[in-house]
Amino acid sequence: MKKFAVFSCVLMSICSMMSAVSPVIAENAETAEYTIDDVRNLQDFLLTKPTEDLPEKNYDLDGDNAWTVFDLCLMKREVILPDDEQENTLVVYFSRTGNTEKIAEKIVDITGADVFEIEAKIPYTDEDIAYNNSSCRANQEQNDKNCRPEIAQSIDNFDSYDIVYLGFPIWWGEEPRIIDTFLESYDFSDKTVIPFCTSGSSGISTSERNIGELAEIGTQLEGRRFSENADSETVREWVDSLFVEVNKED
């Protein structure tokens, strides 16, 4: 088994066990704010990967005078699950049939994030997404890379968010064009964007590539495809593993 696969499984198990007690442990942690770079630095250190000189920050969040996987879990939860006073996480989603909305609601429940639903100014009807009809609205839009369906409402306080979960269904192998509209409507240069999608079979990789090309993004994390029946535990495991980079080398 690959070294990182073992580390990832152990980390996810520990983070899951700590989910109920981490607020208590975190009371003993340093009050310094941590960033995604700190998460990656500590993760690389624990994996004994070559690292630059580590910054003079205290990565001993649990106060045991050692840098361990427990500290990484606490740091990860601080970055991706900030406390209620920070209110810097937003879940944005487009959902025509309700499948993506279900996943978005689970993420909101897990993270305590704010939520914004992307709604088309001209709503999509069942006929508009009739996949077997080559001339339906969605088909025509997906075949036109320059199509930008208008969004009904905007986010007035978008600048106040640091982390943006972006959810959508897969239409014809890609994100719906209304997601492209959203990406070109705001400044993501200092945001962490986390894509997720719902699909019966199609993956998210093409959409991830499109997202990176459409907007200048501060940090884009690896996304996740969910089935319409994904349960809360599946979503929670993904949220808890977001800052674990996959090491594909043996």
C-alpha cells in the first residue's frame, strides 16, 4: 500500500474521532491564524517530504510539545471549518432537479457556512433539460462555450468570504454554462474554491479544468463528484479530507 494512502486513512479516522472533541482541544491551541500553506507545510513535515524552512509558527496546537497528526487535524479544521464569528465560508450551488441542492445542504450543516443558490433569470423547465432533445435549451447552451445565461440575483458581500464551495450538476460532461457566468462575475483571486458536483456517471475533472481557465483563483482544491444518494457521512469524510494532497508516488 502506498505510504500516503496509509497516512490519509489514519488522518481521516483521527479527524472523524476528534470531530466531537476538537473544540475542547482547540481551546489550548495558539490563537494565531493558520493558512492553507501552513496545512501543507505541516502535512509535508509529517510525511517526511522535503520542505522549505518552516515558518516560525507554533504548529503544536494540542500542547503536547510535538508536531503530530492531531495538530494537523486541528489546523485543518480551523482553516476549513472556521468558528461562527469568522463567517468566511460560502456554499454556492446551482441545482435544477434538487440533487446538487441536497449535497449543498449537507455541506452547510457540516461547516456552518452561508449559502447562495444560483438561479437563472429565465428558469429552466423540464423541457429545457430534456437530454434526448438535441435542440433543447441546455443542449444548445452546452454546445456554445461563449453562452452565459443570466443569473437572477447577485451576492452583495462576496468579498467577505475566503472559502467558496461551488456545486453544480454535470450537463453533457461539464458544468452548466450558468456556472461560467458566476465564475466571470466575481473576483476569486484571493479565494479558496472547492468544486463539487452531482452526476450519475460523468466525472468532475473537465469541469475543474474549465473552472481554472475561466477565473483567476487563489487556490483551487480538488473537487468531488457525488451521486444523488450520497449520505451525510460520505460528504463529511470529503470535507474532512480536503486539505490532504494525494501523493501518487510509491
